[in-house]
Amino acid sequence: MMRLIFAAIAVAFSAFSTAGAAHAQGVVFANSDPLVTIHSTFTGQTITLFGNIEPGSGSVPEAGPYDVMVLVRGPASDRVIRIKERQFGLVLNADQAIYRDLPGYYAILASRPFDQILSAGMRADPRTALSSLVARARSVGDGERFDAELIRMMEEAGLFIEAERGVAFLSSTTFTTRILLPSSVPNGSYLAQVLVVADGELVGSGSTTFSVRTQGFERFLSRAATTSPFLYGLAAVLTAIGTGWLGGVLFKR
């Protein structure tokens, strides 16, 4: 079984090497699905990321052992989080926080627990922790009150992921991981980065990209909702009228 796995990985590396897999600082890194399409029956999709560490190449030391952290970042946008409270018998917006350029999808996966891999300097990198990522994006609002709630909501939606043992080594240098894109995953370009760590220090890195795109009529609705509100509204009205008319015809029969 393991021979088949290694053979599949070897073939994949060969294919992606010729197709432009990322080579950076002694690391080869690629993904299984360069394009993810969203359609009417889309319920989510799993993508496999895999790579190989090349000891002695670039800054990668000859001797291991190595640890790996994989970061996957989706398209960014601004978000407003509001907290509602009951005042004078009414439910009103009590406070809010604004987050600028916050990724709509973010995954952090590692081969071992984060505190066993990262040095103090690497732990200060906002890319390596959801709490730091969110705090850095916040421009307005009380951090402790809003950050934890935002992370909770994004994790429940499957849009924020932290997996301390989410990366598996198939050999001393070959690794793989799988990420789940939920049905609510945003459209756009995604960047997957791999950080190779030895003795708590970053010794190599690599990256690969993939895209998420809505296809068919769903794509028209998605684009119209943001670029052509009038057309989107018109389509919604016509759809409602058509559905009502069809329902009336069927019930008459």
C-alpha cells in the first residue's frame, strides 16, 4: 500500500514539476486541484497539498528532522461585526468592530503541536495564529470582545481552520495535507504556503496557488449581486414571478 502511495506522489511531483510546481529554498510544493468550480450542487471539496523537502538545497540543512507548517489564505475583504443588546425593551446595535482585509478563508496546519515547532520569533508572526491574524486586521473595536467571537463564527462555518497534526510525513522529507473547502467558500485566488522548520527556526519555504470560481447561472447571480444590483434585483423578481406562476398552474391541475 505504501509503495502505491509513494508511486502516486512521485508521479504527481513529476507532473507538477513540468507544469510549474513551486520550487523555493529547497522545497517542492504543489496541489491536486488548481481550479475548484462552484455549481448548484456544490457542497464543498477537499484539496490535497503535497511537497518534498530537498536537504542541502538552499538554506535547508542536510540533517533533519524537519517540521512543516502549511498556511492557506483565501481572498480578503472588510468585515463588520456587531453585538446587539436589549435596551429599553428594544434590541439595538451596542458596539461593533471593523476588520480590514481579513481573509475569507484561512487554514493553519502543522505536523506537530505549534508550541513544539515554532520559536518565539516565529510565534510572533501573525500568519501562524488565528488570534494574531484577526487582531492585526482589526481597525476599530474592543479586541477581546470581538476577536474571539469572529474566530468562533468562522470556525463554525469551516472558513477558519487550525490543525496541529494536520500535516502527515510519508517519508523523512515527503509530506502531505488535505484541506476542506466548505460550501460557503468565497470566490477568488488562494495562496498555500509551506514553512519548513528545523530546531524551531525557518529553514525553507514554498508556495502554490489555486482558484475558486462559480460557474453557470450561479456565477451570473454572484457577480450581478455586487456589480449590477439592478440586474440582480430584476432576476430575483422574475424568478419569484415565474415560480409563483408555475405553482399556480400546478395547483390548478
